Amino acid sequence: MVDLSKRKLFTRRTSKSQLVYETGQRLPWAKADSEFIDGCTQCGKCIDACETKIIVKGSGGYPSVDFEKGECTFCKQCSYVCPEPIFNATNEAPWQITAKIEDTCLAFKNVECRTCSDECEPIAIQFSFGVGHVPQPKLDSQLCTGCGACISACPVSAISMTDCNEDSNASQ
């Protein structure tokens, strides 16, 4: 039996009292970190139900998404099989994350590569042509679903996920 009252002792929290995920991204439709951590029993049902097998045991044994393994298809199975009330309604947005293309992108180094856009189903990553360099990636954050398909496809790991709320708070 897991003593739920002592869970907070072993989780690192940021100044906003959110769990720092050391190995992955929180699950789609997961409630706020404190509610998720307090309610999750680490039963593993979400891990078994994930059709793309991207849900893994993360920091502290809690489930998290590892985009290096593939993409989220938003099948909703993780929320359906969970016996605990730790997920928001699946008719809401699954999460507030978007892809971010880092400076290590091959195109920024003038090397032809468009692997990320080939994997991007919502066409959020497009390449623009210019004189004197290979086509450069442009990310439309309004189209990006945060599925992560671009992450596992990138040959140099130049794409990461970022919290949309953090970006908007940083620019204010």
C-alpha cells in the first residue's frame, strides 16, 4: 500500500509548486501536477494502454510521456483506463505545449534536412526558401498540437517541447 501523504517529500517542485519532470512530459489531459501526483497510484494501466508506447515510468515512478519513443496520437486511452480522477475532460485541449526548434537544427547549420516537417501531420513545421542557404524551418505554434512526432524524427535532437504558458509569461 502506498502512503499518499508522504509523496510530496520526494518530488522536486519549482517556485510555482509544479513537479519537475526529469524524464518526460506530463500525460495529455492530466490535471495539475499536485492533483496528478497526489492521486496517481502508479498502477501502470496508462502505460499498458498507450497505443504508441510513449508513456513510461518517469521521475519518482510516475507516468510521463517520452517523445523520443514516438508521438502522442491523442487516443485518450490513458485517461479512459485510469481508475483515479486525475485527468481533465478529454473534450478540452490535451495540454499547453508546443514544439521548439533549437539552434542545433541542421537547417540552421546549412545542412539540408526536413525530417521534422515530413512527420508533422498538422503541417505546423514548414520550410521557407531563401538565397544563400538551405530552406529554414518555421514553426506555427497555433497549428502545433504538441504530439511530438517531430522530436523522435529529428536526427540531431534539435526539437524540444515547451510550455506555451511559460513562453507567454516570459515575454510579458
